[in-house]
Amino acid sequence: MTKQIAIAALTIGTFILGTNNTQAQNMTATTTVNITLNDVISIDAGSTAIGNIVAFNYATAADYNSDQTVTKANSLKVTSTKNFNVKVKAGGASFVNGTNMIPVNVLTIKAAAAAGTMGGTKSAVILSATDQTLVSNAPLGSALTLNLDYTIPATKSSSSDILGKPAGTYTQTVTYTATAL
């Protein structure tokens, strides 16, 4: 019987000590998670304005006597953590073919009728070698698209700006810049 009392006492003692040990164990863990943000503005890959060509072809009298528009979907795809502006400018004062020139102001650039997902105030820009605002106060966002219309109006193509120039391809670069506000 003494043996049974000793075993019972040991069992109760172990149970009590085990309960105390369980209560003393750590039942939760806490960690800190940091999210570090940096301001970002980017004209993203997938923008058709990156390395693309906008081509106008004047092959008939009707071409010279009518407006010509080339629409480029996803011309710009912008990601920005703040509201932003988009500006545009030509790389020089003229489209050039050797020593022959056509002034860049024959070209108008504006948001297409289906402008894309980019908000803000959109303006038609007559191209020049000076930065001009194409989109102002566009809201922040990710992969915001802007579809653009490039237009040479008949008033320019049927004028001495283009008429009388030697046949050939006239080239100029157009640069778009997105700037956070």
C-alpha cells in the first residue's frame, strides 16, 4: 500500500509540475514586417513608343489632300506612385532626309478617341523641339496605358511644308517624358 501511495504521489506531483511547465512555455511569437516604399515613375516595357516607328506614306494626290492619322495602341504604359505629367518633344526642329527638311510642326500628337487607362487632362500637341505637356495631372497607378493618334493634317501635307520636297523618307525622334508631381 505504501508503494501505491508513493506512486500516486509521484503521479500527482508530475502532473502538477508538468502543468506548471506547460504554463511557463511561450505560446506566441511576434515578428516585425517592414515594407519599404520608394517613389517610382517609369515608362514601362510594352510601350509601343519604345523603339517603334510611326510611318506616314504619301503615294497619291489624295494622300496629300487629306488628313492622315496613325493610331498607336499602348504608345505609353506608365507606372507611377504619384500623380504625374507626360511631356513630348522632337529631337530637332525638322524631319530630315539628308540635307532636305520638313518642319516638325506638321505633326500633331494627341490621345486617341479610345485613350486607354491613363487619366488626367489630355492636350493635342503640335510637335516642336521644346517640351510640351501631352497629359497633365494623371493619377498614380500601375501600367496605365495611353493610346496616341499621330496626325498630319491636309493643311500641312498640301502646303510647301511637304509639297515640293524631294521624294524619300524623312525622320525625326520623338521623346516622351513622365514626371511625378
